[in-house]
Amino acid sequence: MSESLSDTFHDYDPIKTKGRLFSEYLSKYSWYCSENVITKQTRNGESTSGQKPNLDEGWNFFEHIILPRCYQLDGDPSFRKAEPGETGRATTFYPLIKTPVKDLADFGVGVGMYFNALKSFAIILLLAGLISIANISYLRSDDYMGDDFLAPHLKGSAICTNTSFELCPNCTSDDWNTFPVAKDRYGNTTKEDGSQLNFILVNNCRMSNMFGKISYITMVFVFFSISLYIYWEFKTAVAFDVAQQTATDYSIKIANPPKDAKDPEKWKHFFESNFKDEDVHVKVCTIAVDNEELIYALMDRRKLLQTLNDKLPLGESVDETNLDTILDQQFPDESSYFKLMLFNKTKIYKTLKRLEEEIKELSEKTFDVTTVFITFDTEENQREVLDKMSVPRCNKKNIDESYRFEAIDGEKKVLEISEPDEPSSIRWNDLDESLKYRLFLLTMTTIVFFAIITLAIFVINYAKTIGGSVFFSPYHHHTKFTYTIYCEATDFV
């Protein structure tokens, strides 16, 4: 980090994070910050050594560049997000408690909506809990449990340990020993004449009518509160979006462009000529192509080069243009240390050469266009285009011919236009995936999700079968009930 940036941050006394204060406290101990550690830095092509790492410079960079900071205008209770490295005015960290939810939307509409939902549901559930206090009090009383004992931390819940086995002549094992019914709710015994007596486990806890009424009121309250929240959420999302000026507010997304429409000038001419009266001007045209294989090959090559650079002293880097000879010079042998760190320069070199050949081949391929993003000068331009070119699928045939984009082969295509997502939320590597493939992935992940839940249910049920009350009941009363079955049956005979 440059001295000028560090000196600038030292001009005003910044609020330090707890981690920085703790690090500064430990830095006086040699086992934490050794005095013998030096770094090598390259300045103007000349290598200099003997300079110790500067802890303050590192923390200044972390706190003023990496961490989000804000500043507050005089008389304004809200906070304004500061740009990374802001030095024009004093900045501070966002308050943990006092930061308004609308200011959190500075990090994206989704972030603001998340914390808005968190706060709203916390209030709704708190009020629902207050309404249910009468029910909780009833569940804690002897009117519900009777004289049966319940641990203090379970009182107020709907757990009922006041149970007994009752005679049920028409009950069968298939009625009560089938998943998901608990298998320990059915019992039987045989009389001396060979006939069988059937019993089922019943709860003796008494439920009052008022309990049901309060539960119904709570349910209605939660339903209407969530309905009101959904309406309010839509209004809030619009307000957050209007308050934040992003590229999305000026752009449109074309989901079905012709596969050969790679000329940005043609896209620019198409929109500006069709909306000449509205004075529409295209500022930026971004064309996404189906070059996923090339992107991943370039990423893998960069990762391997970074792996090599990480093994070199600070300030040195691998010469990518002359790997054949430079690699042996900079890594003369594969020491035991490198082998211990699973570093194999020969394997890395062969992988790099393979990737370079693959990249050359892929660079010569012609990739199809998958998505086009058009950014206009003003929000009015974007809204004008969306209003006139966004049509339902059933009405595509009736759209004006001038709004159909002509491909190189002469075919005129009705474009599917919509407002794009935020750039940070777009999966750029997956823009080429078709709707059919995305639905397939969604279906498969849903099936796997429900399969895991089903497997977990069967595992729990199996564990309950072999473990019984040892794993699943807060009290081991089933032995007593089994003994009661035998005694009652004997007395009955």
C-alpha cells in the first residue's frame, strides 16, 4: 500500500474496529509480529528489501477500502454510503443498531428488502406471541396437564405426558403401526379364552374452547399481517429502486436475439431509428455470447499462473511469454517443501500448455449470441422502449413491423424485452443456458431435495422403532403403560 494513501487516512482519527484494536495489542509480542520479518518490494523496476510489514497500513486499507463506510450530513438522521477510499470528508462505519433499513438498500435493493422483511416478520411474530400469551398460560396450568409432572422448561408447550392406554375393540395393528403414526401407540393382549384385547394410547390433557378461539384469532392476524406486508413490500421495493440509480434503471435485456446479431452498431441503429421521435440514444451495447468453454479455460489458466506466482518471493512473477525456460529458472527443483504443499511444476506446466492450445482453438470458433443488454442515456428512454416493445406472447403477431429486428439472413424477429436484473446478481457464465435446461436443473434439484427429506423421515422413524422412548420421549412412561396393559387385561378376564 502506498505511503500517500496511508498518510491521508492518518489525517483524521478513524474509528477502529475491534479486530484492529486486538491486533494492535498483540503486535507488541514477538510471537505475533516478529521483528525479523522483512518483505521485498519492487519500485521502478528495482528490488528493495529490509522493509517490515506495516500493520497500520494494512488495517487502513482494510477499514477504508474493503469495509463499507458512510458519512452523515448535518441534521440528516440517515447515512450516505461513502466510496471506497473516500478522503474528501471524514467517514465512519455503519452503526450496528441505528442504521435505517432504507440506508441498507445502498448495498442493493435485495439487501434492503431482506432486512425489511426481517424486521417486519419479527414484529408480526412478536404480536402473534403476545396474542397467544393466554394459550401459553393455559398450557402451563394444571387444567391442561392435570397432576402429571412436566419439566419446567417444557411447561407452556403443547407436550402432553398425561397419557394412558384405553380399550379399543375395533382398532387393529394396521391402523396404528403404519408410518407416519407412532408405532408405540398400539398394544394388545390375549384373554384366557383366546380372544384378543386391543388398546391405543390416548392423551388425557384437556383442551378448552377458548384455546381454539385464541388460536384462530392468532392465525387470522398472521394471515392478514402477511398479506399487508406483501403489499407494502412491493411499494417498498419500488421506493428502494427509485432511490438507487443503477445500470438496471437505464437498460433493457433482450432474451432471444438472433444468433448472429453481434454488431453493436446495428443494435444502436435499430433502437435510435425506431424511436427517433422520442429522442432515444443508445449509450452502451453489451452482447453476451455462448463462449462458456473459453471463459472457463481462461479462468483455469489464470488460477494456475497465480499458483506459480504464490510460490515466488514478493515482487516476482512468472513470465507468461516464455514458460519453457523461465519455469526451470525460477523453480530449479521440486523441493520436499513444494511436494509437501502438493506443488508439481511439471504437472502445472503440462496443464498450462494444454489450456493454451485449447484456448487457441476456442478463440477461432464462432459463438452464438445468447443475450443482449442495451443501456440508454436516460430512464425515460428505457421506459419508452419497454412500453412499446414489451408485448404478451399471445400478441406477438400483432406487433408493428418496425419493432421486429432483422437478422443477417433477412428474418425479422420479435424481441423478448424486459428490465434486467442487477449486474451483481446475474450469473454471466450461465446466460447461454436454455429455458429447457434451466427447468431440468430446477426439477432435478427439487427431486433431490424431497428425496433427502423423505430419507430423513424414514431414518428418524427407523431410529424411533429401534430406540423407542430412549431417543424420542422426554419421559420413559411406555414401560409403565405396557405393564398396565397386562394388568388391566388380567383383571378384565
